[in-house]
Amino acid sequence: MRSLLSIAKRLAHRALRSVGLDVVRASSLSEQVWGSLSRLSIRSVIDIGANEGQFAQFALETFKNAKVCCFEPLPDVAARLSTWAEGSAGRVKVFPIALGEAPGEATMLRHREFSPSSSMLQTTSDFGRLHPELLDQERISVPIDTLDSALAGESLEDGILVKMDVQGFEDRVIRGATRTLGRARACTIEANLDSIYEGQARFDALVVALCGLGFQYGGNVAQVYDPRDGHVSYVDALFVKPTTNPSPGGRVT
């Protein structure tokens, strides 16, 4: 569920140009997008749903001067992430908690066979039909906080990139992160378009929420198709804040 396949090239080209980013030829659009973002002087990366640090490692390599805050609630996964972070020369800090719209304790469904698909939400019958091998699940209790509260004691440098991969819980995370997202320069969200988690956030609602915080939809870094009928199953969507105000002709430069 984390692969970068079937790139939506036209959308991302147009959207990146609209916020003053130049797209150059590369082996894939994801490389083009992240290469363009690297010119935004990203200094702080917030990795929500970090798992074992797959994206965090990429961020360290792409944003050479950035520090990364990783949020991962699964205890065993967070422990492995923390072990890896010890070798980052202080550039990675791990927060072994879930994020949402209020602090406390929460029940999480841990998927034993594939921890990245674990969620705060119950899976649907469609999930079981699409991924029967992932129905071996257990309920665990995890601490939960808002992003704004969790980062209250941190000194984040401007040039913030937020990456969110929380399996349908995106709207709750956003509601608890308005202050941080208000400072952020860019945000990327993995969003399911198929209904595979009960009560999952709708993509159109996520667009409205992030645009309300000053972002513009920047197209999809990736989108994955259902092989049965070709519809888009989920996307890695990019949101970027304009560098300047629109000109009289409506163009952002």
C-alpha cells in the first residue's frame, strides 16, 4: 500500500508550476516532485505514521539540512524505529504515540501480517475482500495526542513538510494540527478512495480542510489503480502553499 505507481503527470506538472516550482525531467514524477520540493529549503519534516522509517530515511537523504520528527504508535515498530534513529546523528526524534484531535488513550487495530496498514479504524468488508491476508488483527491500547500539543516543546525551523499516512484517520489528525499545518510549507497525504476503513476521511473533505489552512492541491505524487476495473484506489496527494500572492491575471508566481 506504499508503492509509488501509475503517476498522474499532467496534474502535478501544472500544479507545481502554479506555485512557482520548476519541474525537470527525471526517471519518475515522484523524483521530479521531491526534487522540486527540495528547493523549498525544507528544514523540518514531520512524519506521521512513520512505521520503521521508510519515509524518514528518504527525507534525510533528500532534505540534507532537515530534522525529522517521527510519529509511530505501534510499540514494537516504534522500538525498531528508535533503534534506527540512534544512528541519525540527532536528526531524527521518535514520538511513540498516535495522533488525532484530542489527547488520551485510544484503541488501535494492529495488522499482524503488515503493520503499515494498521489503523485507528475498523476495516470494512471491502478491505477483507481486497486484502484477506491482512485480516489477522489485534486490538491494542496506544497513547494519543494532537500534533500541536506533541510538538509544543519542540523548536521547529521554518520550511516544514508534513507527511501523513494514517489509514483513514487524516481528518482527525488535521483537526489536532491546525497550528502546525498553518506554519507548514507543504503536506503530502496518502488517502484511500475506496472505502476500506469504517469512518475514513473522504478525499474531497481533506482537500477542503487543507485549502482552508492555506494550501493548494498540487496533484498526486502517485496514484494506484484497482486492476479489476482500472479505477483509482488510493493516492499520495501533494499540497503546497503559494510562494507569493496571485498576480492580477490570477497566476501565482
